[in-house]
Amino acid sequence: MTLVRVAQLSCGTEYSGIQWLLNDIAERVGIELVYPEMELSRVELACKEIGFEAESPGLNMMIAGAVSMLDDATVKGAILLTCFKCAEGTIVKDMVRRFLHERTDIPIIVYSNVEKPKEIEIYSRLEALRTLITRRSLLMREKQEGVTVGIDSGSSTTKVVVIKDNEIIGKEWLPTTDLLRSAEEAVEKALNEAGIPEKDVDAIGVTGHGRELVSEHVKADLNLEEVSVVSKGAALLSERHKGDATVIDIGGMNNKLILMRDGIANSFSLGGICGGSSGRFLEVASHRLDVDITELGLLAMKSKTKKKEKFDLQSYCMVFGIQSLVVALSSGIKREDVAAAACRSVAEQVYETQIQEMEMRPPVIFVGGVSLVEGVKREFEDMLGVEIIVPPYSQYAGAVGIATLVSGV
């Protein structure tokens, strides 16, 4: 595997004890991390060029590294990494990202480090970055051809689409119980709806949480991580192939915030603090409110409480958030106001842990299963002050993306 050179612009990873993990995972996914340096005498000039000088010398060196890397044409991507909840680090990351995007077209990861990061979190980010660097010509694809099947094996649901000559002719959406059995059943039902026998399928693509096992099981022609695939699916479904856009994808267990240019992701942030910002939280909230998840958003839309009188769950933790919800119901707060609070809690956590770290480039495209919960869409619109686009088949963005890309393999 040929290693691709990625600049690591960070502050203090050598002291936090995670640098060895970053190096190890980078090598496994085919990335060579490089650390741009600049002479101390030029750090002040670099800060002036970017327009910000931090209190932290380490962050100023990070700024200087960003300026320095512009002179190295072999660097094909960047990871911006600072400590979790470091306010000054968040400011520097955003300014550096904007600076690099104005001067380069390289893809960039934005990541907040914690003391004990999960290996899979770092792996998924670096793997996505490598895809954006090495598969760019494939990701430029704007139209599906032939007959292809796209499988999105998610942590909560398995989505499958059958596309023929750029038209969705079959689809299925099932809970993910057993990874392989759920995929098999969803494919079978989607093919039946399409009226297409399996032997007439030209290619199969797989993405999502369970993609490694499912890909091997179905002998897929293409297996790609979610960031590049979901952004492509969002571009296809909303017909936004040119210019800038932002994609929000709230999944069953994690979230993606993706900045996109010409239909391809060029910067992204993954995850949230906990399951309290996920689709799973809304499923549990729906159960306590005695409504189906498909009806939660409609119930929330009935809430007409004035802004200063709105009920809030007071916690981003999934466990304590549900506890707060139960207490609210027992104290007589209307079900629609509690439903609206659950939707607002999810939107606020995504806003505070991800959106605030990155600029929002209109239009904003909302995909994934939670995009169908109208109450969450409304909360995002209120927070961001922009119209949120929920395209047709928004819950199938990953499946549509991989079905389109595999037709170009």
C-alpha cells in the first residue's frame, strides 16, 4: 500500500500519550503523518498571516505549521487536533481550517482529542481521509449507470436501494439485528420491489457500521467508509453537485457533520458526546411518550410554547435525559412539549459539539433516519436561521451514494 502524506496540525499530543496510537492507526490505513515545522522567528509572522495569535505557544506553533505546509506539495490532507473543550483550541482549529480551504483543496479532519480516545474513532476518521485523497476521481461521479445495489449496514438500521440507470426502483429499510441476516433480507425485499433478479445486478456496494462483514458475505464490488459515501448520496439526492454545501447526518449511534464542495466532502467532524445526540435517544424518547418514532416529530410540531417558556431536558446524557423526560411527564408537562424538548436536545448537542467547531456552508442538507423527524429539522432551522433541505429518500443517502459509486468501478 502506497502511503499518502497527511499533515498533523495539533497541540500537545506528545504530552497526552496518544501520539503512538495516531501513528499506529495512520500506518495501518496507509497514511504517513508529517509534522510541518517553522522557525520560531517566523511564528509571529504566521499568526499575523492567519489573523490570530493564541495565548498558548503550542497553538501558535500549530498555526505556524499550517502556513509552513503550504510549501510542501507532497502533503495531500490534514488533521486538525486539539484537546476536547479547549475553547482557544476550537478557535484556532476553525481559523486554520478556513485558511487552508481558501488556499488548497485538500481534505481536512477536525478532531477534538480526549484522554482515552477509542481506537475505532481515530481509525474511521483517518480511513475516511485516505478515501477522500486516493479515490477522488471515483467520488466525482454524478450519475449511476446500469443496475446496482447499495447496502448501508448501519448500527440501528440496514438500508438497501436498487438503482437502474440513475433511478431508484427498489428500496428496503430494516432494523439491524443480525448484520448478515438483516442485509440479506433487505436486499431480497429491495430486489423484489424492483422486479430485478439477482443475476441481473451489475455490481454491489456496501458502506456503514457493518460493512466489512457484509461486504465479504455478499462479495461486494466496492466497500467504502461512510463519510465519502454519505456526502455523495446527499449531493445526489439534493442535486447539489456544484458549489459548497453542508451535510448533517444523525445516525443511530453517531453523527456526521460534513462540509462539501462540488459533491465531495472536503472537511468533516464525527461523533458527539454520547448517545444523547443520536437517533437511539429519540427511539427511547418515543417509547416513553407512547408514540412511534415516525410520529415523534409530528407530535413535537404541535408544541406552540413561547421560547422563554419552553421545557428543556437539562442534560445531554442519554440516561439522565430520559430521566428528565419521565419526571416532566409525571409533573404534567404536555406530551408535545416534551417531544419538542427531546428534538431540541439532540439538535443542541450536535450544534454545541460539532457545528460550533465548523462553519456552515449553505445549503444545509439533512440526511439519515433522524432527518425524517420533523421536530429535529425545525430545531436546526431555528438555531441556524437557514432552511434545512431534507431531500427525497434522505434516510437512504448512504445506500444511494454507494450504489452510484460502485457503478463507476
